[in-house]
Amino acid sequence: MSSDEELEKLRQRRVAELQAQRAQQGQAAQAQAQAEAQKEAVMRKILTPEARARLQNVKLVRPDFAEQVEMQLIQVAQTGRVPLPITDDLLKRLLAELQSQQAKRDINIRRV
């Protein structure tokens, strides 16, 4: 075998690996998009428009906290522990309760 043939085989193998990797990434992105769409559909069912707007505002400021709130809202709604749809006032109370449960961030500035 000549070195050109070996190089061509290596190139073909590498191209095949890259194509397989792209396909896997595409499938993962598609699955994530589908899960996000399902979550949004559930949130539309369980939240009033005002409550959805408030949650979107929270998501802009603290995306990780908003994600946690969304998961908890879905769980609470599925178990029937809150009346549906969740109003803005109820969401405010739930947000305040969840915020108080989280560890407080203390920022200390020491001057040397």
C-alpha cells in the first residue's frame, strides 16, 4: 500500500467519525428542543398569562432559579397540590417561599 492510499483511508475514516458525531449532536439537540417544547406546553396549561410573564422575567435574571421553579411547578401541578391555573399572586408566594428556602448569599468585603 502506498502512503497516499493510507492517507485516503484515514481521511475517509475521520470523515465518517465526524459525520456520526454530528448526527448524534443533532439527535441530542432535537430531543432537547422537543423536551423544552413539551415543558412550555405544560407551563401554558398550568400558568395564567400574567404568571407566565413573571416567570419569563425571572428567567431573564436568574435562569437556573427559573428552571428549578418550572420543574417544581410541574411537579406540584401534577400531584394536584395547588389549584390550576396558577395565578400571578400564587406564583409570587411560591417564588418568595422558594427564595427563602435557598441559602442566603452573604457578601463580605474585607478591607485590608
